[in-house]
Amino acid sequence: MKIVSTSMHTRIDYIAGIFFFASPWIFSFTESVYAAWTVIAVAAVALTMSLFTVLSTKR
């Protein structure tokens, strides 16, 4: 049962990754270096996973 198509899921992943990357500046918690870098690392993982999802569906 597919609720969300693969292309829509990929778009949501990219939007979430970009949002995670920008969130330290959006929510003004750049003073906390560990919190900011943790969220940036989560963004990098989310965007990397999205890239692999796109590559695996093009086979």
C-alpha cells in the first residue's frame, strides 16, 4: 500500500534536509555550537539518504 509516491517522498526528504540545515539560523540557536552542529549533521544524513533513494529508484 503506497500512500506517498516515491517522487513525492524524495521531495519531502529534500525539504526536510534543507529545513534541518537552516533551522539553527531560523530558530536562533547558533550560540549552542553542539546543538547547531548536531542538527547540521542530521541534515547532511537526511540529504545523503535522499540522494541514495533517488539513485536506487533509477535502476
